[in-house]
Amino acid sequence: MKRKFLGIVMIAVIAVATGWGIIQNNKNLTLSDLALANVEALANEESGGGLDANYNRHPFNCTIYGNGKVQILGGNILKVNGSLTFEGGLYCSKGGSFTCTPIECAQVWQWIFD
């Protein structure tokens, strides 16, 4: 019983000493000028901050082609003879005057069938 207790105490002392050493080593941590410049650049917002409204919005249709039963996103099963089309896709390109978040067909299917 005494040996078990002594073993547990020794492990605890070693763990505390190791933790103390790690803390003392990290106190003297310094970053190079390059690292500091990178941190500052990442912290600054680009183009003055706010929402970037420099995009064109391009809506498109999402179409499934098939002849028979089609399972969408591992869920709902639809009967399709030819094609099934839904509006809702959106892609963005630079050079416009709108904010834009792309919408993929998988998102459209999920919204419709959830």
C-alpha cells in the first residue's frame, strides 16, 4: 500500500515539475519581426473593412437528369423522366457592385427536401 502511494506521489511531483518547466520556458517566448508583421497584416482588415461589395451575382438553375427514380443527397427519392430543374444556384464574379455568397446546387436540394 505504501509503495502504491509513493508511486502516485512521485508521478504527481514529476507532472508538476514538467508543467512548471513548460510554463517557465514559454514566458520568454518572443516573435521575430517577420512573425509580428504577419500577425499585424492578418489582423488588419483589407480594403478598409466592412463587407466587400465588389461582385457580380450570376443566378443559375440546378438540374437533375434521369429516367426513373432518383435519390437526392441520400434522402428523398423522386421520379424523374427527363430532367427536373429548380432555381436557386448562385455564383459570384469580381468587378461588380454587390455583396455575394455563392449557393451550390447541393444547398438548393437540401433546402427543398429538408
